[in-house]
Amino acid sequence: MSINAKRMATVMLAAVLVASLSGCSNWSKRDRNTVIGAGAGAIGGSILTHGSGLGTLGGAAVGGIIGHQID
């Protein structure tokens, strides 16, 4: 997978995340923070590990946990 394809995948992931969050207006603040943390963690993990799937999933897990703890 080329670098441009990885960047495009990261941008698409972010776009899907933003689109999916628009339907979450009735979620609790904790639920929203969890999803936002997971999304931010996935993007960060992907960037830091140069598109590694494991890095993306790890970032999402850590981000979701941190987002869940923030109130």
C-alpha cells in the first residue's frame, strides 16, 4: 500500500467518523467522549505507526478508554 493510499484511508476514516458522530446527538456526554477518544486515538495510532492496523486498533482502544474516563 502506497503512502498516498494510506493517507487517503486515514482521511476517509476521519470523514466516516465525523459523519457517524452527527447522528449521535442523543448520546450521553460519556458516550460521546468515548467515541471521540476512540476516533482520535485511531487516527493518532495510524499516524504514529505509519498506517499499521495494529497501531490503529491500539490507538482506538487507548483513546476510547481515555475518552470514557473524561467527564
